[in-house]
Amino acid sequence: MSTAQRVTFVGIGKSFGAVRALDGVDLSVKAGECLGLIGHNGAGKSTLMQVLAGTLAADCGSLLIGGQDRRNDYSVQIARQCAIRCVFQELSLCPNLSVAENTRLMCPAIRGFGWRRQARTLIEASLDEIFPQHGISADDIVADLPIGKRQMVEIARAFVCVDERLDLVILDEPTSSLDSRVSAQLLAFVRRFVGQGGSIVLISHILGEMLGTCDRIAVMRDGKVVDTRAASAFTHATLVESMGSAASHAKAKAEAYSSKRLQGAAMLEQRPAAQRDGLCVSAWRGEIIGLAGLAGHGQSQLLTQILRRRIASGEGAALVAGDRQSDGVFPLWSIAQNLDLSALRQLKRGGLIDPLACATLATQWQQRMAIRTPDMNAPILSLSGGNQQKALFARALATTAPVILMDDPMRGVDVGTKREVYSIILEEAARGRTFIWYTTELEELDYCDHIYVFRDGRAVLDLPRDELSEERILRGSFAEEVA
């Protein structure tokens, strides 16, 4: 790893009204290193990277690039001229355009009569290098791709170069929608990129990724960098401690697993649309059912089937969307309005919506979910991505629905908040609620009573918690094991 500093922040500050998002940040990024940036939601990580990407202007301090202070004349265009690019947590692809057309938008050097062929060649080469066997065509319309493949396109596009240098790439929660196999491909590419002298700033809430991929890790809390060390100097426990999390690390895996399936009949049974025989996904009252397997193999589609069926039958269900941009937040509404939306029937008084009841419900769930905001009437987009996700969780749990469907809902949520949400899920399940939980994180399957492994749109394996292992999940995902 080189000791040359590629970018240096000195005393960087940024405020949004009364909220101090960055408070005198000092940090450097070296050539030939992967710098990890970690902290709770709202700690200032994404704001700091938006300053570096040129999408936000710092209020004070210095932004040194190549030893020159660029803060006062900085922009997205200047960042690109300085060979800096960013893959934001919220994807920026145009959904109505093809993968090749989206590549052209970000690469103005692709031009002339043959631009489409050139864009197609460049993006497919980038996808091939980072994500072997990706299964994406440059002619695919982005809206037709599942969120995992959209994230792959966004990442690959950032590494497309035409007659220009690329020194530093910011990856903000890049694996949040990727399964373990694709995540491993990306992290291996990150190491190759920095090995060739490039720089990566990696933001992730998956501690294993940070410890295994980064050269250094900087911890942020309340808008400040509170700790910076070599990644090898951290452990899982000390990293969480440095973040200031008091959350418990206890897993849900019981010492003696007790199945809820010994009593009564299933309250929910659903066979995937692509499956005419074989396993049926079943859930008993109070169970937490996990859906596993490689991304894009029918798990999200099953959740949609269940949601539509239960709404049509009047049985009730609530969904926590993982793709909050497309399926989650109402961007023009406040945090409170987004949260209260699903519980309007409960909030009626004499046929009208009671504003006091709405405010009370929003405050209650703000406290329970620890949504970081001074004002629940602020726009939902004023929240960090992880806090937006907490608001969506609160919206589902605030209903009286007996079934909660979760579509990889922990994207961009920090480790401390994850533990808090896991505890709430367990509490609600103990009260009789049933959860159907699709997750790309193997660790989260430890909280499930039964796990169904999906492959090619079918449920191929049903594992009770006491038979769960990473090996069996992977074998089922790759057709080496079936029920």
C-alpha cells in the first residue's frame, strides 16, 4: 500500500438546518488502499462521501486533492476531472433506458455514430471483469432487471473509462442487494483494483466485509471520525465497540430448538408460481420463515404472491420493501406521513383521520425504531438511507396485520440497529405474528424457525433452524442438495 495521500479532508463541516451532519472531519485516502468507512445510520458517512463526489458543498474546512484545496470550486464535473467517481447507496440509473444507454449518460466520451456499440462493448467488459457469469445484456431495460442486477450495472458503470484516468471510487453499501456469491466477486475485484494502485472508499454495515477487504477502517459517530486504524487492528467486537453500539450480539438460535409446527395447522401456505409440485412454503402462527438462495431466484416474487392473495382475501399482510426507491418511500411526504400511511384505519375518529393520533403513533415508532431526526414532519428524504428503511419497518409493524413480509429489508442498516430490529421481530413473533423474511445475509437466517432455499423460482429445500448451515444453503442454491 502506498503512503501517498490521494485525498485529504481537513476540518470539513456540513449542516442541514439545525442538524450538524459533519463536524470537523479530518481524514485521508491513500493511493493503493481500500479505506473502510463505518458508523451508525446518520453518522455522516454518506454526507462526507457526497462532499467528495461533488454533489454537496462543505460549509467549512479544506478538501485537498493532489495537495490542492478544491473545496471552493468543487463539483461533480471537477470530481470526475480529478478521477473520482461514486456509486451511491440510492441507485441513479434511468429505469426506462437500456444498460448501454445508461452507460452513455455517464461517459460523455462515448459519442459518434457507433456510440451504442461502443457503450455495449465497454459495459459488458466491465460486468464480465467484476461479475463473471452475470447474465446481464447491455440491451436489457433497467426497469426489467431485479434490484441486485441493477446494483451490479451501477457498480460496473463506475469503472468504465474512455480516454480518462480513474484513481478513486466510492462504494456506498455496494453489496446491500447482492447475494454472497456476487458480493465475493465484487470484493475480490476491489482488492485487484487497489493492488493496481487505485483507491476505494468502502461503506458497508457488514462487518466481515470491512475486516476482510479494507486496509484501514475509519469509524464515524455524530458527524466526526472517532477512530482510524489498520483493519487488522480491529476485531468484530472492537469495531462494534468503537461505533458506540450497546446492542447485544446474542443470536436468536436457541440452545434447544423447539418447533412451532407441533401444534395446529399452518396459517399460510404458498407454492411459488413457477412450481407446480414439490415443496410448498408453509408458515405457522408465530413463526419466522426465511427465504434463502441466490438473488433473483423467485424469493421476492413469492412475497408478492402472498401479499396479493392475502389482501384480496381480506386476511391482511404488510410488506417491508428492500428497494425503498421503487417500492418503499413516498418521496414528497413527511416521515410521519410515510409511517402512518398503513395504519390509517386505526387512526380514524368519527370517520376522519385524527392528527393527534397520527402524531402519537409516529412518535411512538420513532422512539421504538430509534429513527434519527429532530422532526418527524421533515421530508422522508431528509433521512439517511438506513433511517428511511427503519421508517418502512415501523410502517409495517404499526399495522395490525398478522403477517409481515420482508423483502431483504436490512439494506444499508447499521449493525446496532439491525440487532434492535431483530429483537423487535422476535418480540412480535412471540406475540403471534408471522414473518416471511427474504434475506441475502446468511447471518440473518439464524433468526428464522424454518428456512426455504430457492433455486430457479422453486423452493427446493426446507431446513428447520437446528439443521441450518451455510454449507447446506449453498449446496441447495447450486443444485447439489434438494429436499
